Amino acid sequence: MSAEGQESSVAAVDAATTADVDRARGDGRTALLSVRDLRLRFGGVKAVDGLTFDAYPGEIISVIGPNGAGKTSAFNCITGFYRPTSGDILFDGESIIRKLPSSIVKLGLGRTFQNVRMFREMTVVDNVKTAMHARISQNVFDAILHTPRYRRVERQCVEDARGWLDFVGYSLDEDLLASQLPYGEQRRVEIARALASQPKMLLLDEPAAGLNHSEKQDLIALIRRIRDLGIGVVLIEHDMGLVMNISERVIVLNFGREIADGTPDEVRRNPQVIEAYLGADEGEES
Amino acid sequence: MLQLVVDGLFVGSFYALVALGYSMVYGIIKLLNFAHGDVYMVGAFAGFLLFSTVTGLVASGGLMSLLLVLLVAMILTGLLGVFVERVAYRPLRGSPRLAVLITAVGVSFILEYGVRQIMGPNPRVYPVRLTGETFNLLGARITLPQLILFAVAGLLMVALNFLVMRSRDGRAMRAIALDPQAAKLMGVNVDRVISRTFFIGSALAGAAGVMAGAYYGTVDFLMGFVIGLKAFTAAVIGGIGNLYGAMLGGILLGLLESFGTAFLGGEWRDVFSFACLILFLSLRPTGILGARVVERM
Amino acid sequence: MTTRAPETRSVRGLTYRIEPPAPTRVRPAPARGLREPRRFMSLVGGLLLLLALALPFINASPYIISIGTSAFIYIMLAMGLNIVVGYAGLLDLGYYAFFAVGAYTSGVLATNDMPLVFTIPFVIVACIGAGLIIGGPTLRLRSDYLAIVTLGFGEIIRLTANNLELTGGPSGISGIPTFAFFGWSFRDGLDLFGIHFNGKILLYYTAVLAGGAFAVLAVSRLGRGRLGRAWRAIKDDEDAAEAMGINTYLAKLAAYVMGAIFGGLAGILMAAHQTAISPTSFVFLNSALLLMAVVLGGMGSTPGVIIGALVISLAPELLRDFSSWRYLIFGVLLVLMMLFRPQGLWPSTAVLPFLRFRARGRSPREGFTDHGEPSENVDRSEELA
């Protein structure tokens, strides 16, 4: 289902934005994630106010904007944790507005959290294994009786978990409890965990927050490795250096809707973006 | 039928008083104080001790003595509530939900079996029994004690309403209920307001306890258990966190019970109440007056 | 370069969309033999089981055997509650309801001429049904509500049993026969190697021991499998668990129903052990005590829960003199535990120090290898992003 097919429900301005981007690409690629006129109200507060954008398979996008612009609220709507007031969200052609977060993950949309939410009482390996829940066939009797299928599945799970942990560059003991890890490592494992759910697209909510310089370099390399696997990445970030470095496209949010959507250079020069950030130096030096 | 209404309203006013404490505490720190029903029980016993041991004015058994004992018992139970919050709940404020709930169960046990140790396992007879003439109101019988207790309960609720709506404390409570962080930034001493909330809620429950003891005649260490559940039911029906909801829910539950037992028989009274609870939670968890919370999946 | 990911395929029980990278690091060799903590604990468990089996030969007084039987039924109950509270973190204050359902179902059927063994499938079905009816609507609610609602249901079941004629009203059901197989009943005793085993009590003990051992094994294995991980994730952080693709509602329901089944099975054993049941056996106090056993021992930890169950069930016998103080002390212990050591006596993440040392070749840490109180997973339902 093409992005164009959705335009009947989109305001003229938004249609122009999407069409612009498609034209820039020069190919009629279908968006994997389509957000259409998303609105979310809490009482009198409009957290998200008509947000529209597309994310294509295998690209790295950043979503930036001043604090309170609605970025995490939008993420929460997309991943099913908040129910939007109106609008539509399509993933892989299906509307995911009314779906449970777990169903959305099963469709291939994974996420990490702004404040790393590891399962603190579980080991690092078990943390990664939880994400494989939906992809394992193992029933209660297998678990109780330790059938061959149980052993096979568990062995494979450990193998895969180790693979993902190595992929993200985790180098400590895998039997450590998540609460015993330093912050940077927790972030790493959280990404490994999200990857283990076999996503087509990964939403990372401020993955660089609290990381030091070398950790950020690792993160950049990791995001590129993820993209090379064919997984699209959508980042919320405040670190401008990182954003400009890694993104193929940048979407800028303010007051709950997108005010710019283009390449890093385009966005950097966009007068509306500059105005939104006027006086506020939020990015750290890369 | 009017008799059923009168009886229901009467019982309902007890439920309402206890439900208010539940609702207030839940509104402010999102905790269902499992031990709240036992505070009611402690109030009843406090009244029992006061009536039994203090002679003179009290021995007269009249209205004045009741009010005096009521006041003292309310203060005592209020202080108990503050103590429990300080010692058992405040240290766990950042802890997982489960830990606080389990602690509340523990506190409930301590109160119940502590009182049992001190006062014995058998029901104790209240030294003061309210008696009075029976009036005939449009075909329904209502006694003077009932009227008095109605009045006291009503007065307490009006006083509470005044306190919450008008006073600085009340505004602070509502502020914390809406947004604890913002309230702190506005200079509200969150700890103190929470303590006051516990004081008021527990005092109300204590008042209900004394009145129940004086009206029904006996008290035992487990009398708070069922009341606690019913008060929770009332708070849920009315909309938990909402004070008017607690009052409404209490009255409504009393009426529902009254009519329910008329049809099903007295032994099904509690089952009927709990069934109401489950029904409401399944169909309308926010209660009648409850606010619409942002929909989470 | 930026191509669409391949379709899913199934390999060895897992479905894949992307080929997961192969592990690249060299990992230390796993601990061998008894050095591996799990194997060691299994050995300890096996030895304890043998010890329990040998108990009748050491001291055959009916009193001791009876206490032992009750203790093992209690262990079975505690393991069932461990699934609900310990693994999934659902505060169930009405667990005894399932115990009652099991006891009454088998009691009613058995006193109407059904052999006790045949009541087992009926009990399982009844408990699954009860679990779905109770859990279905309530598991969508917040954890605070769940606690009180389960309590309410426990009361409903008890009061219903008290009021209905079918269940014998306040006096309950009596004369429940014991296990019988094709004309031979436990009561007849068993002759083995020339020794006459006084049937009911001893064989009963063995049957209960088998049941308890099964419960311990099954529940601990469940905890290590796929569902067990899902439950522990939910307990730790329900939203994050949802974000891992775990349908938390269904998983919680599964925990609740499975706990119900174990409770019901324990109920059969108790009904036959005591031959008579009445509503007073199922008061809230008992649910609370069972909860204490699980919490004090260590939520989610098999050794912890066993210890907790033994303490709570044997304390009344051992502390006869303090009987009136008992419950007050339990209450105080519960509050103190939550304030200072919420993980319980034997935390689920603990490993015996000397095992850790052997497995890793590093210096052991003091005491149990556990960590501080978890501080995440506070209520977030009103959080604005």
C-alpha cells in the first residue's frame, strides 16, 4: 500500500511534504511506517498535534525538536502505549492504532526506552531472551518435562542471545544481573534486547543520553551496523552532532507536529528550525 | 420499601466514612491502604476503652459523652494513621508497587492481631449502648440513635468537604493528587500534606468505628476486615480518588446491599457486595464519578 | 543496501526474519559437574527428598507423619502461589479460593462414590474455569485493585460454600474416602518386604510427598522456561515486557490459571488427608499466611519458598507456647522484610557463595550474591511523556 494511497485523509500541506520527499528519492518506495495527522490530547494539553511523516525500510532517521515537542509522546502512540485522539499510523501496510504494544512488536516494530528499562532482576542473557518470546514455540509441557524441543530451543536462544550481545559490543559477563551493569552497558544490552525481537524497524528513544564520547562513537557504529542488516532505525535524539553525523533524514518536531523533514543539511538551514531552537543550545559537542 | 431505603442509607453512611479515607489516600499517593479497615476497628476499640475507663461525664452515656469520646478516638486513630504512614509506607515510596501492598497487608495483620493480644479474641460488649425512641417516617421505622449517627456522619462529611475545597491544606492535597512534581515546585510540603491526609482519613474511619460500636453493641478484632472491603467497593463504585464519589459510593452500596439482601436473603449480603465490586471493576473501573484517565493499552 | 528484510522462516522452534549474528566472543567454559549451581541445587533437593522419604523409618509416630504431610501439602500450595506472586508479581490475596475449589470439588464427587483419583481431571477443569472467571476481568486492572478483588473472590467462594447445601453448608463435607485403586485402598495398608506399612497414614505421606516433589519440580522448571521469563519480565517492568512482544494480559492469565491448578491439586490432597473439610479452613487468614510464606522465603525462588512454607506450616507446632503471638509476629516480620530485605530469606537471584567461586574462578562476595532493592517499575500510568 503506497503512501500516496493515504493522502485522501491528509491535509494539503502534509501531502506536499510527503510528495516532496518521495520526489527527492526518485523512486516510488513504500513507506514502512506511516504516521498520518496524529493527534494526542491529555486534557487540555495537545501533546501531539497533527504529526505526519514516513519512514522507509532500512534508512536511518532522526526525530529532533525542543523539549516538550511531543517526540516521546509520538513514539508512545506509535508503539501502542498511548491511544491517540485521532489520526492513523500504518506499519507495513497495516493500521496499528488499536493494537496492543506486543502485537506491534510482533509485526516488526521494536523500541527502546528513554530511561533504560531493563529487567533489573534478570541476567543480561535472560533480558535478551525475553524479546524472543513471540518467536519461540515452547509450551508448558515442554518446560516441565524438559523435552528435546525444550532443550533445542533453549540452546538456540542462548546462542542467538550471545550473537546479539556480541553484535552490540557487549563485553562483560553475560550472567550479571542487569542492575549490576554500568549505564552505558545497560543501554547496549537494551538495544541487543530490542534486536532480538527481530524487528524490521527499530525506534530508539534518546539512545545517546548519558553516554560519554567514546560510547557515542560506538553507538554510531552500532546504528550503522543495524542499518546494514536491513533494519530501519528511527532515533529521538538531542545530541545534534550525532544526529547530523548519522542521519539520512531528519524530522523536526515542534508543538506536536513536524516543521521540517529533509536531509540534515536542509534541516540545518531551515529558518523555522532555527527559530524553534533559537537561544537554546541543546546539542552536546560530538 | 422505604424501610429498606432508610436502612440502606444508614449502613451506607458508615461505608461512606470509611471509603473517604481510602479515596483520599489513594488520590494522593495512589496506594490502596489495605490496613484502613483495621483503623476503623482500632477506633471502635479506642472508644471502648474510653467509655470503660473514664468515668464521670462519660458514664452518663448521653450525647455529650458520645461526642467527647468520638473526638478523642478520632484524634487517636488519626495519629495512628500518621504513624503507620511514617513508619511503613513512606520509606517505600520509590519501591515497586508490590512491596508497598504487601507491607500494607503486614500492617493490617499487626493491627488485627495486636488488638487481639491486648483485648482478647472474643467480641467485647460496648459499655455504652445507644437507645432511643423510634420514629415513624412515612411508614419506615427510624430510631433516634440512627438519626444522631446520620447527623454526625453528615456533619463530618460537610466538614471534610469544607476542608478540602476551601483550606490551603485541601488545595495542597488536590494539587499533589494531580501532579506531585509540580506541587513540590510550588512549595507544597508533600510529606506534611500526606501525613495530614492520613490523619483525616484515619480519623474519619475511627469515628465510624466508635459509632458502629455504640450502635451495634459489640466489637471484635476482625470487624475491620469486611468493612475495609466494603469501603473499597464503595470507593470504586463512586470513583476512587474522588471524595464525592466515596460518599456517593458508600450510600449507594448501602442501598444496594439493603435491597439485595431483601431479595436474596441475609446470608448472601457480603457475596452480593463483592459481586457488585467485581461487576463495577469489570464494566466501569473508573466508577460513577471517576475521571476519565488517559487511555493506556 | 537498504533492502527489505527477508520473510520469516522457522528453524529449530524459533522463527526468524533476520539471520541473527553468530556469537564472536570466546566464552569461558561452563562449570562442569557439581560446580554448576543448578546441578548442585538439584542434588541437594534430591537428598532432601530422600531424607523426607526416610522420615517414617526414623520416627514413625503418627503425629510427626501428620505434620510432615501437612507441611508438604503446604509446600505444594506455596509453589502454586509462587507462580502467581513470585514469578508474575500478581498480588493474589484470595489464593485459598482455588484450594477450596479443589477440596470441595473432589470432596463432593468422592462422597458421591467417585474414586478419588478420578476427581483429579474434574478438579483441574474446575480450577481452570475458576481461574479464567476470576482472572479474566481482574487481570486487566492495576495491581492494587487485583489484590483486593482476589480477596473479594476468596470471600465469595468461602461464603458460597458456607451457604450452599451442595457443599454441606457451615459444617462442610465429611467422610471423604482416601485413595483407592481397584478395590485396594490406602486404608488397607501395604505389605512390602515382610513389613506391614500401616496404610493410610504412611502411604498418604508418600503420596503427598510425591505430589509436593512434583509441584516443586514442575514449578521451578516452568520458571526457567519461556513463560517463566515472560512472567519475571512482567513482574519487573510490565510495560517493557509488553515492548518485548509479550502479551502481558495473556501471560498473567496463564500464571493465574496455572497457580489455580496447583492450588486445586493441593486441595484434593488436603481433603483426603483430613477426610473432612469445612468453610472455616478457607478463611482469608490462611491466604495471608501462605502469602507470607512466599514473601518471607523469597518471591520467585524455589528454595526460598520451600523454606518459607516449612516455617509457616511448622511454626504453630514448634512455637506452641507463643501461639497467640504468632500472627502478630508474622505481621511484624512481613513489614520488616519489606522494609529491609524485600527479596526474602533466599532471594531468587542468589547463588550460594562457594558455587559462584567455583563456577567463575573469581573471588566470592559476602553472603548471598544479591543486589539492592529494585527502584524501577513504580506506577507510570499517569505519566506524561
